[in-house]
Amino acid sequence: MVDELEDSAQNPEERRRYNRSRLIVDVFFNGTDSTGVASTKDISIGGFYMNTQANLPEGSVLLVRIPFGDAQQVVANAEVVYSNAGHGVGLRFQSLSDENRVLIERGLGSG
């Protein structure tokens, strides 16, 4: 039981499955109640952190468009898994396509 409590107390950095890389680009997002443009802070093939003042509650699903140069962009659904109201949200990609995965890996220099 103590181990379970310690695991749940880990900060988000320690729970990540994928290494994130710093990438600051504009992200276009569209959800049921919010549409806008925000900026990324970091990104991986698992998800990313988005700086925004929009109120995006945990569990919300957004359609996101992230440009990766050469007129290419990742278009995917992402779920809000962490919300820091007024500052930003942590998002996890849902069913990232192989094409989008390759685009992110190339954009981050790991593919």
C-alpha cells in the first residue's frame, strides 16, 4: 500500500513514458467549448504541454494541429490529462497515426 501511495505522489516528469523535447510552436486547438491558438512548451510522441489561458478541464478531448515545417503538420486528437488553470495543460495524444509519429520524431531529430 505504501508503494502505491509513493507511486501516485510522483511528479508528472517522473511518470512520463516518452522523453520530451523542448519545442515552441503555435498549436491550433478545437474542443467542444474552446477554440484557439496556444504555444507548446515541450512535446513527445506521447503528448505535449500547451501554454494557454483557456479553461480546458481534465478529460477534455481536443483536435490539435501542430505545424512541423515544410508545410507539414500533425493533426490528432489529444486528451487533457493535467490542467493548470490560467497557465496551460498537459495533453496525451489519442491513437497517434504512424505518419504523425514519424513526423514528430523527425521534427525532434530522433527519427
